[in-house]
Amino acid sequence: MTRGRPREFDPDTALDHALAVFERDGFEATSVQSLADAMGICKPSLYAAYGNKEALFIAALHRYAATCDARRAALLDAESDGRRAVEAMLTDTVRAYTDCNSAGGCLIVSQTAGASLDTRSDAMRDALAAAMNDGRAALHARLQRARGDGDLLGDTDVDVLMAYFATVMAGLSVLARNGETREALTAVVTTAMRAWPLPDRQISAS
Amino acid sequence: MTRGRPREFDPDTALDHALAVFERDGFEATSVQSLADAMGICKPSLYAAYGNKEALFIAALHRYAATCDARRAALLDAESDGRRAVEAMLTDTVRAYTDCNSAGGCLIVSQTAGASLDTRSDAMRDALAAAMNDGRAALHARLQRARGDGDLLGDTDVDVLMAYFATVMAGLSVLARNGETREALTAVVTTAMRAWPLPDRQISAS
DNA sequence: AGCGTTATATACTGAGTGGTATACATACCG
DNA sequence: CGGTATGTATACCACTCAGTATATAACGCT
């Protein structure tokens, strides 16, 4: 049913290549030409397939966020104990942030942290904010479940605890991008988990 | 002794204006023209006084870092208890990051987090890394003193604890830039301080 | 085959970039 | 006063940017 000349590239793999460039250089410092080169296509094909640079970024962001969210949700569900679940997620986050193949850190964090408020379009800001929120939603739900399960001190404010772990994750991203080693960041995670509000009946967790 | 026409602007105030622009828009998205406008001078004066855009950024960065470091050092020294000293510093950090007059967050963190590895010059990377390290030095020293004072559990690894607080501070910067309120971030600080390794003899700290 | 449709490739446009040449203004020193 | 040294202002340069017009190539359908 598809008439006309068929596309010579796979839009999803091309998006992955674009993502890598955005991750390494950031949105502002990335040129459309370098994107086209990395994607193995020429600029008109890029514009035809994705619209423009910003739309391409948002598409890549969605793809990235979906992958991250799925992985996190799986990890949070795998452990029955809330504290262990969160620690597993943080440890996996460190692994991802210090992956040699990537530029270090999280795309969403990097782009949120590192640039203009006015310069940026509304669509861009909304997409970043939405990605940030979606990422936190699973964590928030898991913390609430932990509270229900008695894995948390009774009067714990789940919103605050979620903001705390969001802070730690954002910080890990920054330090990873700054070249900190996986071992150092794993130790940071262990320290960060000391803030977990254990219920009274427990003395400590290994 | 100074011959020739005198300068019509104060280099330090001009630097402060430049800093504000860099903080708001980031290095890459800031144009030299917008800097000159904000500084109230014209481009040739800017180039004559500071060299080029990058040198101007580094000068502004030094000024910013010096201010931050001085303030932090003072706060860390003001409290005799190590835990309280660090908490005071973090609380003040939140206050600074959520100051309405600023763009939110820390310039060093924003610039470290949000951009290119290859695109950036060596001088830029070095300046950012140095600023980051200097900022941590005072904290590291304070933690070591706390350990000597018995404010820390005996076998605490000071390097790890410093990396942890650096992570929290970087995360606070990201969340502040993302528009989180001062109250929310203050609550995060309280939570973060739960990770402080209290010595055995103490039960808890208020 | 021939037609309509869609993808690719080259080459281009207008705007904006960092940086500067040139002309002029204002100071100190003799 | 003149001479020299410095700061300021306008206008410009070469370059890169995001985005596109135009021409051609490869498909399905009739």
C-alpha cells in the first residue's frame, strides 16, 4: 500500500543515533548536519521524517524516556522489599550513567540543568518536564506501596522522600558526567540509602 | 600613571551582569551581543577587557566560585557540630538556588551537566573541574574535622561522604532549576541529613 | 510502458554567530 | 598647545547555523 520510493533507513535506529549525539553534545551545541551524519541520512530526509531539530530532539527524548521508565518500573517491581527495590533502582541507574558507550549521565537531567529558560521553546520545556515527571511517577507509586507494606516509618511524607531520591538521581547524573567512577557512585548510593526511614520495629537493614 | 582615556565601566559589576546572563542561558546559548548589552558596553570594549567569550565566561566563573566558596567556608566554620555545620550549608545552598533574582541552581553544576564533552575547550573543562573541586575542598576538610571531633561514626569514609553531599548539592541545583520550591528542597535537605553517620554513643540528633 | 508518489542528494538562502578594522573621543604628559 | 595612549562606536568580515528549493531516483499502480 505504500506508494513511492521506500525509505532507505530505519527511523528508530536513526533516532538512536540522534539520541547519542544529543546526549554527548547537548541540544544547543548539536548541529543538524552532525545529526544527519550520525544518522546516516541527509538533511532533507531528516526534515521530512521528523520535522525539525526540536521535534527530532523531542522524539529522541520520548524514546529515551520510555526505555528508562520501563527499566526502572521493572526493577522497582522485582524486589518485594521497598528499600531494596529503590536501592536496586539506584544501583542500576549508576550502572547506566557510567556506561562507557554513553556520554555519562541522564539526557533529561543534562538538558534540564544546563540551559536557557527563555531561549527554549514551550514544547521543549513541556517535553522535558513531562519526561521528568513520568520518571518520578513509578518511584512515587513504589514508595507509597512501601508505606502500605510497612517498609517505611509510618509518618513518612512520600512526596518528600520521592523528591529526595529524585535529587540523588539528578546528582548522580551530574557527577557521572563529571567523570566520577562507577565504584564511587555506587558507594554514594549506599550512603544515600541510609536516609531511608526504617519502620520502628526494624533495627537496621544489611 | 594611567595614560589614555579612562574606562567608562566597572569591570567587576560588568562581570556580574555577564554572570547573570550565563547563568540564565548557559554558555552555548549566550551570544556575545547579549552579553555586551547586559554589561552596558559594546563588543570591542568587551573583547578589549576580557579577551573573548570563553575567557569572559571563565572570569565570571571564577568570580562566582569565589563568592560561593567564601560563603560556604564561613557557614561550615560557624557551627561547632559537624552535622549541624553541613546542614546549615545545605540549607543556605537551597536558599541561594531558589533565589528569585537568579535563574535557579548553580552555574558550575549547570554548565558541567548540560553540555558537550568534545565541543568544549580544554581551558573551559579545566576551569569547571577546578571550580567543582575547590567547592568540595572546604566540605572535605570540614568532614575530616568532624571525624576528628567525634561527630562522625569512627569508620566513616570521608571521601564517600563528601561525594554523597556533592551529589545532593548537584541534585538540588537541578531540581531548583526545574522550578522546585524552596520549601520542598528544604525538606529534601532534612531527609538527606538522615544519612549522616552518627557516632555510636549518640542516639539521634534533633 | 507510463504516471503519480515518495525518498534522496546537491546546492542554496537568510539570519545570526564570534571576532575585528577603522574612525573617533577622551584622558595624561611634556 | 601637541603627542601619545587608551577606550568607545559603527560597521564590517568570514563562517556556521537551521531550514529549503530543485532536480533526480526508486517504488506501486494502471
